[in-house]
Amino acid sequence: MVGASKSETGGGPIRYGMVGGGQGAFIGAVHRIAARMDNEFVLVAGALSSDPARAKASAEELGLDPARSYGSFAGMAKAEAKRPDGIEVVAIVTPNNVHVPAAKAFLEAGIHVICDKPLATTLAEAKKLAALVEKTGKVFVLTHNYTAYPMVRQAREMVAKGQLGDIRIVQSEYPQDWLTEDLAATGQKQAAWRSDPKQAGAGGALGDIGTHAYNLARFVCGLELDALSADLDAFVPGRQLDDNVNVMLRFKPVGKSHPAKGMLWASQVAPGHENGLKLRIYGSKGGLEWVQADPNYLWYTPFGQPKQLITRNGAGALPVAGRVSRVPSGHPEGYLEGFANIYQEAARAIRAARRKGGKPAKDVIFPTIQDGVEGMAFIEACVKSSKKNGAWTKL
């Protein structure tokens, strides 16, 4: 995780391009909304689809200069790097198998990267990309957007300050129901690539939403995972990748305290759940619970005392939460604002990088390439464990 300060936000909008995110895509539009929200970015180029006709039509809809609508990310990286007004950063919003080759092309062209998760399709390629990020010194942002919710930042700070005492139990879950039937067989684009190992990698629900649940737990509790025992299922007949995941977690000990234990559940075949991300953390002095469906609320229970409700910008809210809040108390904030917070942090890091040797300050946090590598290590360990009937597996 890295950070920056508000003094680094001047200098006009940052020019960015997008790979993927054309007609029929979902997450590309979310990224574009997030990038616009604080007037920190302006979209000037794109390789919006691998289909030339769709790429052209998508660029026209977005009002891009036809000369900067590209047929491939490789051509876009080379051309934009040569322009005096070329893009400063690229947003990669493609299926998983394109993340690494696209990021590599832009990093080698001297362009910063904002990439959707999971980082890669294998741990090996994730590690190679991490080495390239280190070599180039470019900013690399992974869009685990839930880390940017105000009450998630609040929870992280409370844990770090010891308000929960020694962490004992970490429970994270992310159930959905949209793949309860074989939606990919209907030709639905989002379901099709997520069910294809060649595009999604080794994890289905595990990679798509399990990595969010894992990243959120690690982000808030601050503990490092030691080993896991995983049970992966594909309940829908013929589905090649998992659609339900149950994982037991063993964290590394901190000092002389008993090592924390945890459980993680991710499912895309749980009727009644839309996006049921939930995190619960319990320590020797108290517990916390956060539910993404009610993101402005954080429940805190000091042991032996009544449960307390902490609200965004309300009584008990810490400055770390207020700094990433956008509207007054009582008004809802959520998914899009979380994404926008990630983009705002990215903007500050990029502006800091413009200065020779510029380093962002420590008050802003965003997921980096290392978070992506950790996510891939988690996926591969889960797959390995499940193939061995849930055998405990070291990361």
C-alpha cells in the first residue's frame, strides 16, 4: 500500500486511456464514472474492444478522437508514448487474461497503470509483472475498490490502534446468486468469460469475488496469511470453474498472541444474495462488523458493553474515514464513490511521480501490484488445497 497528500492534486486533469470497456462491458463504465467524479482525469484514447467494429462504435459513443481509437493495446501503447499529449496512465478493464500483457506493454512504454482485479491468471506471471513495475518505477494501482469505503478505512484504523485487542477471528464472505443457472450457455458476455479458464484463470467465483473478500480481510485486520484449507465446488453441471468456495484460514502469529483463525465464503450460486460482501473481525477486547449493503454503518462492540453504531462522518468517525467521504452525514455513499476514491488516490500518486524522485505521502492508501500478487497466491493455494481434499496449504 502507498499514499499521497492533497497538495499533490494540482496541474489539471490527467490524460488517461482505456483498454477494454467497450459496448457490452460492465466494469469499464464504472471506471469511467469513477475517473470523472473528481475531475482528476480525462479520457483521450482507447482500445475499447478486440472487435474492430465494436471498438470504433464504442469510441464514437464516448466522443473519442477517431485517430486515438486503436485496434490493439500494443498499438495504442506505442502510439500514445510518442505523442506530446499522450496518455499518462491507462485503465485496463478487460477479462483477466489480458491484464498482464496489456500492463506490460504500457509499463514498457513509460505509462502508469490502473488495473482491474484479479491481477493475472497465474501467480508466475503476476510475479514477473511485479518485477517490471519495480524496474520501471511506474505507479501501479489495483482496483480493489472496497478498501476505499470510509467505514472500511475506519475499521482498519481501529484495528491498528488496538481497539479490538489481539485479533482472534476473521470472517469474510461475498455471496451472489447471478450464476445459479448456466447463464454462460445463453451467450451472456459477462458470464461467458468468467466461466472460461482461458480468460478467467484458475478461479471462477474464487477469482472474481473471493479475491475481494480476501483482500478486504487482509486490508482491515493487517495480518499475514500462513496457510489455508479450501473446498471449491462447481454446482452447475458442465461449469469448468468453481461457483462456490469455502476456505478456512490460519494467520501468522503476531508477538506472543495466539495466531488468528478465519473463514471465507464466496459464492455465485446463493439465491437471495446480490452482492452480499460482509466482514466480521473479533479480538480480545471487542468486535467489528461491516456489511457492503449498508456501507455507511460500522458496528463496534467493546467486550462487555452495548453494541455501538459508528456512521460515516458521525460521532466516533475517525479522520481517515472523513478524508474519503464526499457528502454530508445521512446521505448514502457506496460502490461508485469507493471506485472514485481509488482513482483520486491514483491521481495523487501520479502527480507526485511527475516530480523527479517524487514519492507520495503516507496518508492515502491504495492497492498496489503486491496486493495483486498476494491475491494470485491466495487463488493458487485454494485450488491446490481443494484438489488435495482440503489439505492445509502454505501460501
